[in-house]
Amino acid sequence: MSEKVYIFGHKNPDTDSICSSLVEEILDKKNGWKDVEAKRLGKINKETQYVLDYLGIEPPELLEKVEENQEVLLVDHNDFAESVEGIEKAKILGVTDHHKIGNFRTVEPLYYTAKPYGCTCTIFYEEFKRLGHKIEKKEAVLMLSAIISDTLLLKSPTTTEHDRVALEELSKIANIDVNTYGLEMLKAGTDLSDFSEKELINLDAKLKITDNFKYIVAQVNAVSIDDVLKRKEKLEEEILKSIKENELDMFVLLITDILNSNSEAIVLGNRSDVAEKAFGKNLENNRMFLEGVVSRKKQVVPVIEKNI
């Protein structure tokens, strides 16, 4: 077993998961904890790659499973359904997260930091300040990139005053115009041309299990919803395969327009009526338009789970 403590975010990692892992490694080492290593639980998306290329750094190594008693630190998630294979038998030393507490249990006590912020990296920003560590440009760029990503440049309803304060301060440290940099970063993530339909529905997909109701909410960002919908037929074929393979009750694919802050949802499954009830809309050709909806965490998952 590795003597290292592994740090990682959720499967199908987004920018916050990757940046939070890298930032926690930096923070832990500043605290004198040398045997820590950031990992990732999936492919790097184009938005995150934009950040890594900007900094000229390599992504964390891929981690496919952990052995029993492997010491780990979780960031940007706590639900075992979203974590690495073997997590149930790993030794979880700590969690830093901004989501609700899901399917999570440990045998031993641990450090657990959860705050209802727009981004995990906002929590890490406050930890740097609390512990009196100087924030260098590298970690400033990582943290501000994660905040931009998770809050859609502070436009998401998940945005808090803590996120705004952190982004303003980090942009000064990094000497970055967040609007220019942020829009380019977000646009990089909307380039879906290289992805197959199977890859698209798994780019940012989260499995949820509530009251024996098993479903996935996947999300892709776009500058044109219509361009993504041109691939609807093939997307639906892959969604139906996922439903069968994962024994899902429902699969929701959110196509989010980052410029106009709306989403189109493709919903399939034998319990797609749950989505209709949740949003008070009828599906037309397996689709529904969700005006003003951009946040899976705040505007989609809680609404669905209230109607299961």
C-alpha cells in the first residue's frame, strides 16, 4: 500500500474537483504534511485543461481504485457513489466539501469541513487566510478558476458573498482580469466537438441514490444549446444504454447555456414523470426547457428529490 495520503474529488471531475485536490496538496504541505498527493478520478475536461495549460502544470495522476486502509482526503464530494472504487474500506482522514451530506459513513472520527458556498476552493481560500499562509500566484489561479467554474462567473444562484470576496482577492494576487480570463475558460469547456455521445453524457455525470430511487444528472455547458441538440438522437441512444447498464430509474442530461443562463433538459427513464412533477412541465419529445436553471446542486437535484 502507498505511504502517501491521496487527495481527490469526485468521478468525472470538474474544475473544482481538480483544483481543490491540487490546492489541498499545497496547503497540507505548507502545514508540514509532506506525504500527500493529489489524484483524479477521471479524464480532465477542456475547461480544466485550459487552467492547467495557463499555469503550465500537469494534471494529477489517475486513480482507479484504492486498497483497504489507504489513507485519503476527499474534496468536493462526500457521497460514496461519486467516489473511487474501494472507498468503503479506505481510511478517510478528512473531507472538505460544499455539497449536502449524502451516502457517507466512517468507522473512525475525521476532520470534516462543509460550508454552503458556491465552490470548494472558496473554503480553501478561507483556510489559507485562517492559517496565515501566503497565497502564491499558482494557488490563486487554481482557486479563482474553480470559483469561476462552479459559479459561472458569479452568475449561478449558488454564489455566496464568500465566493465574491474570494474571487476579488484572488484575482488581485494572480493579476488576472476575471471576466476576460473566466469567459475564455468557460468557453474552452463548451468545445464538445471531440467528444463522442457516450463521452458527452459522462463528462460531468453524478449518480444519485435516494429512497431506492437511482438516477443520474449529467451536465454539459454550451454557448449554443441547439448545436448540442443536433446530436439528440445519438445522445438518447447512449442515455438509454446507461439506464440499462446502471439500472437507473431516470437519467437527466442538462445542456446549459453559459451566456444566457438557461438549460435544456433531456430526460429518459421509466420514472421520467418525477422530473415532470419536479419542474411542473411536460416533457415534449423527452425535452423540457428550464429558464434560469444553471445549477445542478441547487436548482435540479433538490427539486427532484423533493418529488421522489
